[in-house]
Amino acid sequence: MRFILVSAVASALVIGIGPVAMADELTNLGSELKQDMGSMASEAKGDMASEHEQMKESFKGKKDQVKGEMKAKRDALKAERQEMKNAAKAKKDKAQKKATDAVESATSPY
């Protein structure tokens, strides 16, 4: 009788410990997966932040480049406009001088 009782208790312990050990192992596995997922999420977040920063810098560089090109075009147009003004003024002065000379020569007795 004792042998049967000891066998039954031993069997119960072996059978009872198995699921407990498996549950503990599954808990450890779940914890490891949770840590892995957390580290992957953190890494992905860091990658996205660095990519966002690179895109921001790239956009700023392009913006500055376009701004510089626009300024150069504006300055070129201003210079051309000033050149045209100077040429028009020179023509006007020359025409005025010819007109003055013509009037003087027409009114002069000699």
C-alpha cells in the first residue's frame, strides 16, 4: 500500500511540476519577446527620427539653394534694369544736346 501511495504521490509531483515548469518557461519566453519587441520599437523610432532629421536638413539645403538662385536672378534683373535706365538717360541727354545745338546754330548770326 505504501508503495502505491508513494508512486501516486511521485507521479502527481512529476505530472504537476511539468506544467508549472512549462508555464514558467513560457513566462520567461514572453518576457524575452516583450524585451525584444521593445528594443526593436526603440530602434525603429531612432531610425525614423534620424531619417526625419536628414529630410529636414535636405529640405533646408534645397530651400537655401532656391533662395540663392532667386536672389541671383533678381540681382541680374536689377543690374539689367539699371543698365537700361543709364542707356535711356544717355540717349535723352544726347538728344537734348543736339536739340540745344540746333537751336543755337539756328539763332546764331554767323
